Amino acid sequence: MKEYKTINQIAGPLIFVSDVTGVGYNEMVEIMVPGGEKRKGQVLDVGRNIAVVQVFGPTTGISTSQTTVRFLGETMRLGVSSDMLGRAFNGLGEPRDKGPNVIAKEKIDISGLPINPYSRESPNEFIQTGISTVDCMNTLVRGQKLPIFSGAGLPHNQLTVQIARQAKVRGTGEKFAVVFAAIGITHEEASFFMRDFEKTGALENAVLFLNLADDPSVERIITPRLALTTAEYLAYEHDMHVLTLITDMTNYCEALREISSARQEVPGRRGYPGYMYTDLSTIYERAGRVKGSKGSVTQIPVLTMPGDDKTHPIPDLTGYITEGQILLSRDLHRKNIYPPVDPLPSLSRLMNSGIGDGKTREDHKGVSDQLYAAYANGRDLRSLSAVVGEEALSATDRRYLKIADEFEKRFVQQGSYENRDIDQTLSIAWDLLSILPEDELKRVKRDHIKKYLNKKEE
């Protein structure tokens, strides 16, 4: 271990240590503050004999002359074990639930290793979330990364814990776990997450990492990586299907911008660092399935779009890396509809791989397409009827108007503890399609209409 007393500058969460040799990027650091207190840090940049160290905690009390910096010669590692299930940790992996420290089976580098493209297996197994708009129209597939795009004040936290509670791989009976990472949340949100997980018993099969708003911002960079390291360990060492939920990636990107600014880097779009795309991909690309392994990591990152702007750099770059998006609508939320998932701009690019006969049901694809078309048509007719009046519309158009209203009330709207299986969801969908004349159902196969629609009308 190398010790230095050569701090020449302190800037926000960063300290600059001069005259260093043999120090590596991402190396862990121990900082001895005058008075004996120890703090942790990590090397962020090395060059011209100067190491830039980000401190995990406040830089108050750190002196340029009396503080000792010790470079530990290893990157940040997380001690992992299956005993982590049922536990809550802070953003640095230390117990937050007043429980004992976890006895580690092994220590793993939190940066992870990218999955070799050749070893990746194509995601093709349906994950049932119990949410109709997701399961029927934007299906989540095991090994997928499917973000939720939300806005300030929308109930994304409620939706996230509902998915964490209800998600399962249908009919496999295989082990399923949830790793939940919260970045930069308030104390109120943290107690809501803890209460909900404990009350419903979901905590037994979950690992929680909670980084609070008053924790150091550099900790927000670490938290999602700790969560994904835990998820990979449970998936590939214990053959579990792991669903990783990360909220809120906007807070992660803000921390990235803050650190980039402290390092005096040249800013990119809206002040975010130019490497943000690459940085986000090191998180999102850790989802997937590996050939020869039973386990998998599925990812649902949640982000709040600043100003509800889909073209903002955070949702924009996220959309490029991930496989679709689930978009929450402020209009549906104003109508008091929960969950306010708008299926029209939402998309799951891997949906077709995970649905159909033997996975969900043979009529799933046709029903989803028909419902999407009917709702889109009904929404357009709402705008038209506001101008010309409903009386000017044809009888069929009035049915489309009705289906749009019923779709929101009966299909989108569901209770926060209502867990619908896929058969129940498709049954509601056929009920809605029975509002339309049979000759309007052009996207559903004739034999499916005979089998399911007529049964509904009897």
C-alpha cells in the first residue's frame, strides 16, 4: 500500500493528490482525516503524477497538509452471498436494516465483465408482471432491458414496487429474485419502499440498495453497479431469474454531470459529459442471458424525464441502448387512472420473442395489435368529435369512441395490489373487442375470433 500526504487541491467531492506513482484507474483509496476518522474514496483519473480521487462522503475536515491518502491497490469489490436476500443496504453496500454484516462467499469487482456477444442467448421467455398494459401490449421478456419513462409527480415508484412484488416467470417453478436499487431518493420514499417490501413479504426474495438524497452524490455512481453485481452473482452462481429495478436513473446522470463539472471536463449536451452514452451502456448492457446458464438478469431502469421531454439526453440515450420503453402519461394520471401507462408511445422490441402458443397464448399477438389499433383510432376520433360533435360520427366510429373510454377504465386501470395473470388480461381484451363489429377485427385470426370472441358473447 502506498501512502501520500500530498493533497494539493480539494474541489467538491474530489481531492487531487500529487507526486503519485503506480496508481491505477478505479483503485480504492483510504483517506485518514486529522482526528483519526477514515473515509473511503476511489481513483477517478490519473495523469502527470496527479491522481484525482472521489471521496465517498463529505470532504469537510480534509486538510491539504495533514490528511494521509492510502492507495489500496485494488478496485472496489462487493462481498456477496445468498444471505443478502431479505436484506437492505445503503448505496455503498453497508447494511441499512440494522442487521449484521453479510459474511461474504466471495468478493466481486463491481464494474462487472461485459457478456461476450457470442455467449449471449436471445431473450425469449415471458415474464408476467400482473400489469395488463405491460403483459399484453409491451411484454417483458427474461433477459431484456425495458426502461420506464416517467415524469415528476407520476406514480412510477408505486408501479416499480408493484412489478417487484408480482413479477414471475410463468409455470417454470424456478427461483426468482428481485434486486432493487434506489438512487438519490428522499427518506419518505425510502420508508415507502421498505414498508411495502416488508408488509407484502416480497423482501424475502429481494435485495435492496437505498442511496438517499442526502448521501454523497458520488455514491449514486456506485449504487446501480452494486445492485447489478449482486444480480449477476445470484443469476450465474445460484441459477436464479433476477429482475433488477433501478430508480431513478436521472439522479444517476445528475451525479455524473456534477462529478464531470468538478473535474472541469468539457461538457456535452445540456452540460452532461460527452461519455454519458458509454457510461449508461456499462449499466444497461449487464442485462441478459448467457448460454449454458439457467440464471438471467432482466433490467427495468426507471427515469423521470426532465420537463416531460422525451428528447432530453437521458431518455434519448437510454432509448438507444435499451429494448423499448414503457411511457407513463400525465393525461391518464390526471384522469385518476393507475397505472397511467400509455400503450401508444410504449414499445417492447423483444415482445414477439416472448409471446404466442406455449409461452402466453396463441391469440396474444393478434389481440394486442387489434387493441392497439382500436385505441389509437378511438383517441383520434375523440379529437374529431370535440370539433364536429359526436352526433356527426358514424355508428362504427361511436363504437371506437366507446372502446377508447372502456379501454382506459377496464384495461389500463387496475388496483396497485391487483395481480392479473395473462389469461385474465386477454379475457378483458376480448371483452373490449366485442364492442366492435366482427368485420372490423382485421388483425385477429378468424379461428381465434370463433374460439374466444363468441365465447364472450354467449
